[in-house]
Amino acid sequence: MPFPSEKSVKEISNQLLEDKLAVCVQSHAVDSKYIWNNKISQTKEWVAIFKTNIKNKKSLARFIKKNHPYDVPCIIKLEANVNKKYAAWMDSILN
């Protein structure tokens, strides 16, 4: 999910971690090119991956929709299987 700045991704990440809607956030800077208002735009952005469990995915998405600085945030949901030890650690934090 892209963000306009490192500050904005850190603010949302900290809140999601504090509220225990995510157990881990990974973010990095990227160069983005996209169409906006019928023009090709290019900008520096920050992309974040939020790790959560099935139980919290809707709450996490609602939080992001409400608090994301973009008018049209890109929320991509990927489901993955994780190893048992990681799943147990995640569940111990999120439940």
C-alpha cells in the first residue's frame, strides 16, 4: 500500500501496532508512476505491508480507509499461509 511520505506510513503503522490490528509493518521507499487526472504522474512514495490475521483484516482495512492521507488509497489484500510458530506468535499478540 503506497503512502505519500515516510512520516505518514510511520504514523499509521504505529497506531495499527498499538491497537493490535497488525503485528508487523514493513515499509520502503519507491518510485511510482501512475495515471491521475488523465495525466501520467511520477512521485516518490513509501510502500507498506501490514501483517495481520484473518480476524483483524476487516478492522485493519477500515482503519486505513478512515486514516489514510490519500483520497483513493490502494488496499491490496493477500492471503498467505505462515509457519505454525509465526502463526502462534501472531495470535498471541492479536487475540
